[in-house]
Amino acid sequence: MSRHVCTRWAFDLGTWTPTLPQLTQAVAAIQPEERTRLMKFHFIDDFLSSLIGRLLMRKYVSVCTSTAYHQVQFARDVRGKPYWVRGQSESPPLSFNVSHQGRLVLMAGITASAPVDDTDTADNEATDFGIGTDVMKIEYGGGKSLSDFFRLMKGKFSAQEWSYIGRPQHNEPAQLKAFMRHWCLKEAYVKELGVGITVDLEKISFSVDTTHSLVGAVSPLIGTTLRCNDKPMDNWHFEEHLLEEKYCAAIAFRNCLPQDHGRFEMLRFDELIAKSADAAELDSSLVAYCKEALLKPHKSDR
């Protein structure tokens, strides 16, 4: 299995209260159709999370392909999954995925270590690889007891997964953490496939790495394995991360391995934006758009 270059970036929304100029500059960097999508969010939290996700994608493609930041173009496939419009670029193939929950926005990307020769076909190992990522806040506020919640979710996990989640040595916080670890892994897997949580999740069974507890000091864990319909999925590799005590994340690698198992790097807002000579002359309609966005309410649980 080929080893590729993996990038892991994160952004903490709790560190950023956007000013109108900052927000306008950020919105100016994304494509018009994406602005339309963003404005449909009711809460400013979701608006900003999705905006940062788009900036992370743009920076990633720009850095990996040496394409000018403002010339990077994205489109969406039939399932709505964004992809980079390569055009005539001779850069190595790449794959990326974004996830956000609570304060955190993550982007994981994987890039072939060398350009692909024209003779390679689309189903060649050199090009047929991908990545998915997911982040979950380790908390439960559903109103029901945790045991009642688990009963409702019974059909989403295999018997083996429930056996691990409900191990006798697990108190309720440990059970919740184990549950979120598994949910992260399933989300990362189906997000790489681009199908969403529409498959039979009970048939997707993970055996999480038990060599260590998932704590920051040993993150990421890399020993997790997957069986689908009881068949070992040896072409998949997984990382489990603990970003801080209340956030776990997973990365799913299909048909590839990362060259290293690094941690997520926290970026600042100014690292996501390319300086523009005409930043002071932004379209007045964008300023009005951002003023409207800033009027959106915050979620009560932020």
C-alpha cells in the first residue's frame, strides 16, 4: 500500500470572534454558490464552521498544488461532496475531507508523494485513494438516560462494538467516550465513500486499538481495524485522535497509508487567508452579506 503525504489541520472557533473586515475578506475568498449555501444556516456557529472548512480546503489545495489561492476552484459530485477542479494541473492527485462540531473544524488531506504518469488509469493504486475525517464532542445531552440512548442506537453498532462500549470496567463517561470513538470512525469511513450515514452501520464493525487508552499523550492510535459484512477491510487504515479532553476525531485512509502519524496542527485565522491587494476595496454587496450573517443567533450551548 502506497504511503502518501498527510496534512491534518484544525481550527478552534472559540479563539476567533470575526470582525466585519475579517469576515468580508473570508467570504470574498469562497465561490458565489458557496456563499448561497452558507446563508441558509440559521445559526452563526454553523455559518462560521462551514466557512472555515471551505478556507481550510482552499489553503490545502493551494499549498499542495502551487495553485494561486484565489484561483482554486471546487465543484461538488452527485452526492454533494466537494472536490478540487484540477483543470490542466500536473500536480499529484489528492483527497481531502472536512468535519466540524462544537468549537472545532478539522481538515484532513492526503497527497500522492509524486506526480502520476499519464499512463496511469483512474483505478490504478496511484490515483484510487481517499480520505475521510470526523470529529465528535464527547458529551451527551439528549434528555434520556445514556442507557436509554444506547438502546435507541442499538442497530447502529455490531455486537462486538457494543461489547467494547459496555465493558464492565467502563463507567458512564468511559462508555460515552467509547461510543463517540466508534461513531467517529463510522462517520469518517462513510464520508470517504461519499454516501453519508445511509448504509447499514451494524455491518460496519470496528475493533478499536486497545494497546493504549485514547489520551492526548499517545494520540493518534493507529491499530484500529475494520470488518464489513464480516470481511476484513485490509485496504483501509485508521487514526484515532484526542484533540482535547472533550473532542475525539478519526481519519479513514482508503488504499493508502500516511508517511507519518502526526497530530492535528491548530491554525489561526490569518493563516487561512491569502493577502489580497484589493482587500480594502471589497464589493459593497459582500459587506452587506456579512452584516446580515453577523445578525444570525448563536446556539445556546456554545
